Amino acid sequence: MSSRIAVLGLGYVGCVSAACLARLGYRVTGVDRDEFKVRSVNEGCAPFYEPGLEEIVRDTVARGRFDAAISLAEGMADADVAFICVGTPSEKNGSLGLEQLRRVVGEIEALLPHRDKPLLLVVRSTVFPGTCEEHIIRPLRRFPGIRVVANPEFLREGSAIADFMEPSLLVAGSDDAAAAECVAALYRPLNVPPCIVSLRAAEMIKYACNAFHAMKIAFANEIGTVCESLEMDAAEVMSALCEDRKLNISPAYLKPGFAFGGSCLPKDLRALAHRASRLDLKLPLLEATLPSNQEHLHRAIDLLLDLPARRLGVLGLAFKENTDDLRESPVVALLEQLIGKGREVRVFDPHIQLDAIYGSNRNFILQQIPHIGRLLDARLEDTLGWADHLVIAQKPDDGMRAQIESSGLPVRSLIGAALPDADGFLSRRR
């Protein structure tokens, strides 16, 4: 392993990363302005307690693979790769504190005119999407040998060594795919398939993961609170929930798209929130779910109202594909708004025949849009031949997809990548 690595910052992330990279066989120099941290490492001691770190530092220092320096110039003198692991703490207003990042980038910039070989800059610090572009790539762009990759860490204090050596997720992101592959290759001894993504996606993935983890904890605590108030065993409920690896603990429902609807999710969320209020419980996360869904619907409506088209064809009326259930379908609410704002609308749904639906399903749609019968087309080609723009609100089958592609109509998808060339609701492409 010929790569020489500099790790800039010897805090929890930096020191663990440096020691573990040295354990993998790389020659690593850690750089920090804190003399205590530098002295500790050079003496073969961990500068803070983390299970297993002391032994790795002692071993890798003894083998000549790991040392530390106060001087950035000294630490980066022979480095092929520099990991930026400085802190990005919260400011008082919640924004990201980038003072340490700007400082180290400024120091790197001052060294580059005297450097005669390429440098791969790897950002381990948690930074918001766009930070690498604005605060690293932009000030260093006049140096052609610099490549930048975001490589977010997923290290938990108390189990950081295990998290590094047996990672649950390995992300390398750059707008230079070869650079991202180079960083991923550094972790090859761990035998973990990397996620090679764009630069901004790599920056955002760390936030998405942490937000998801926080939401899971809050969700479990709120469900536990309700269970406790009802004198139930919360552990029994959540243990059963976790047994479902198809829908609950899985990728299901984790694809950005349109608002949810149907006869179950909205109803049961309302019932749970109402019962909690009767128990004098505040459940902010669960109570915010329906308003969050409503805001997502409003964003879709605003986006469609901005389209330069008077005649909008809509594919899908039920709350999802392969059903004729119209109850609380977000498409129905969307149509109401579009019609109210003066848009002409026609709808095709392969499973909706107004004469065939009955009961609460029929009552719901006729109450919401009494003239729905005049808007429904019996054939997709009728909708495509009439519309100026097509809105995809449920996943088309292969036959419908071929018809849509051959129609030449501009398409806006509300459900993600329904068609290769369709503008997605969440992509905001114009």
C-alpha cells in the first residue's frame, strides 16, 4: 500500500480514522494544533478514551505506520491523500460552524504553490451539501492537481473502532468519479461494497442517516409513551414491529415521491393522535406526520400550477397503483386545487370505472369532485391526445410507459423516476 495519508484533526473522528487506516497498512500522519494530542499519539497513547483505540495507536506507532505533527506543512509533506476531520459544531442559530474548515483549507492553499505532486482531499467532517464546492473546490480551483471527495463518517462514540473496521455504510462522493473510486479503494481491505455517489449526495447522506436515526428514537419513545399510558409493554409492541423486515425494517416507503393517502395511514394516524390527546400526551413527531404530508401535497400543487400548460392530463386517480380505492387519495385533493385554479384536467386510471365502484369509495369521490365522470377518460390515448402536459401520479405499467414515451408529451412525475426522461417532482428540473 503505497498511499501516504495525512489526517487533519485528531479528535474522535480524526484519531480513530488515522489509527484504523494505519492498522490497514497505510503510512499515516495525524496533524493537530493541540500539543497534547500530538504528544500522546507520538508516545503511543490515545489522546482520549475510546474502546480499543489505545491498543491500535500503540501498535501502529510502534510499527512506524502512525505518527503526529503540529505543523501542517510537515504532516502533508509526502501525503498523497489528506483527510479533513476538523470539527463543524453548531452555531447559536443552529447553522454549521465552518471556522475550522475554512482555516485548514486556507493553510492547505498556502502550501500548494510549493507542492509538486497531486493531492486527494477527502472530507470526513460533516458538512451541508454545497460546502465542499464553496469552501474547498472554489478557493483551490486554480491548482489543477487537487481532487475533492466527500467521505462521511458513521462512527459512534463507544463503538467507533468496530464501526470503522466493519462499516454498515461506505460512501465516497465526488463529481470526479475516478477520485471517488480512489477513496473507496483505500477501504478495500474491509471488503465492503462502496456507494459511489455525487459530491452533494455524499454530503447529504450523512444528514439523512442521522435525521433518520433521530426520528427512529423519537418514534420508539412516542409509541412507548402511549403504551405506558395504556399500561402495556412497549418492548413487546416494538419487538413485534421489528420482526417485519419486509415493510418496517426495510427499504419500503423510503423512496422520495408523492404524498401518502388511502383508507389506512391517514385514519390511523388521526386516531392515534386523538387518543394520545385524550391521555393528555403530546406526541410532536406523530402529530406532525399528517401536516408534513399535507405540505408535501401543497408543494406538488404549486409545482404543477407553475407548468406552462392549460390542459393537464393526469395518470392515476386512486391513492396508488393496482387498486380502485379513492378514499383520501392525494390525487383527488390535487385535482380539486388544479380545477379551482382554472386548469383544464383529464384523468386516466386503468382501474377506475365510475359505474363499478360503490359504497364509501363512490361516496368519497362524488362528494369531493361531483363532476368526476366528465374528467375520466376510458383510454390512455384519449388523455395523451388531449393534454398539453402529462402528470404521472402512479406507476405506469410497461404498456402505458411505451404509449407515454411515443406520445412526445412533456411529463412531470410525482412519484420519482417513472420514465427515463420525465421531470421528477422532487428533482425541480425545468
